[in-house]
Amino acid sequence: MRIGLIAGNGRFPLLALDAAINLGHDVTVIAIRDETDPKISEVATVGHSFDIHWVSLGQLGKCLSILKDAGISRAIMAGQVKHAKIFAGIVPDFTLLSALRRLKTRNTDSLISVITDVMAEHGVEIIDSTSFLKPILAKAGRLTYRVPSAKESADLEFGYKIADEIAGLDVGQTIAVKDKAVIAVEAMEGTDEVITRASRLAGPGICIVKVAKPNQDMRFDVPVIGLSTVHALRDARASVLSIDASRTLVLDSEEVFQSANESKIAIVGRPTG
């Protein structure tokens, strides 16, 4: 079966492509210029059909034409596009321009939901973006050697309510907490930048809470952490990271948890219903 893979930035698309190939799928990749890692062209493809097409951000019509010509009716979105590109960097084609006219707000959920609706109207179903990566979804409970202290656990419990509310409003999915005070809130800048900003404001010992949206659509914008997240935590001298189990991808998980252990950072998976 041939599927489509629409690739954004980060390692998520590379891992999703490799997993899809190993599961026996033929894949057509649509890579976004200036977003997708060029290394995606180097993924091993022995014995499998693997096509890659580079498009500019905003070329939704071209994307649909590529998928249609390949006979593809199902595709996944892997990786993100920097949220700030909503305001700069997009030159929409006629298909995307028509989709944008449907928007009531320009937040992430609204934008991607409209795009997936348009794709469905053209016969392409966007499926769960973690379909080929279930083994690297975060588990519930302690994920590192160290467990949060009583004080850190209290900060996490305090932070969950606020982080869930912000995520539900599609503002961001990460907050930084210390001594039951919210130090920083993510908007469009991304998790690593929030961690760095919180460190400047409150110094060492911050707790980072990263959550999925209350009604997380697993087709897109799924929370992701990787080595860069742990490096940001280490540099900020943060003490704890909480992520949502079953709804957060942990890229390069072995290296992530090893690096966290070396820095005595506690990482926990919050159980989700």
C-alpha cells in the first residue's frame, strides 16, 4: 500500500518514514522547503518504492496533485511548520487561499483543520500522525532514575490545571512553574525557547509541564520531545519535565533518558484517559 507523508521540520518525519518503510509501505514524501531536514532523502529504501517531492510552503494545490498522481488516498503529517510562518513566509496558491478564507481564527488547530478538510474533499484522508511510531509514545509514570520531590510534585499538580487550560485554548502546550508560580507560557516560539526564557526569569529549579490538548487530534500537532529538549533543560538547570503519556512522542528515547539521568533531571509521564 502506498501512503503519503507530508514532512515538516525536526526528526519526526525521518523516523516516521523509516518506520513506514520497515512496515512494508511504499511512500510518497512531500517535503517542505526550508522546513524539512534534507537528510530525509538519505533514508534507506532498499526493496521499497520511495518518491520525494519538494514543495514550497503554501503550495497546497501542488501537494494534492502529487498525491492524486501517485494514487494516494491516505497520508500522515509528520513534523511541524514553525507557527510564526502564519504571519510571514507563506505565499498561498489558489487552493490554500480558498482554504484560508474559511478561517475564523489563525491558530494552529484552525489552520491545519481547514487544510485537512480540503484534503479530504479532494479524496486524501489524513490519518493519525503517530500511526507508525506507537512504540515511542511516552509511557505513564517515572521515565528516568530520579523521581520528583514532594515540592516538585506540588509544582506539577499546580501546573497541570493551567497548562491544560492554555492548551485547550490552542495558545501553547508548555508552561514553566516554580514555587507554584507560572514563570513562562509557550505561544508560538516552541518548548526549548520557553525553557530558556523561564531560566532567565527564575533561575534553576524550574519545572516544565508539557501537555497534549484536552481533545488532542492525533493527526497533527502532537507534542514531541527529543535531545534538544533535554539539552535546553540541562542548560536552564531545570529539575523536572512532565509529558503526557500516550500523547507525546519521545524521539531518540534511549539517548533522551540517558542524558536526563546524567543531568539528574526527572522526567515523568502523566497518565491520560
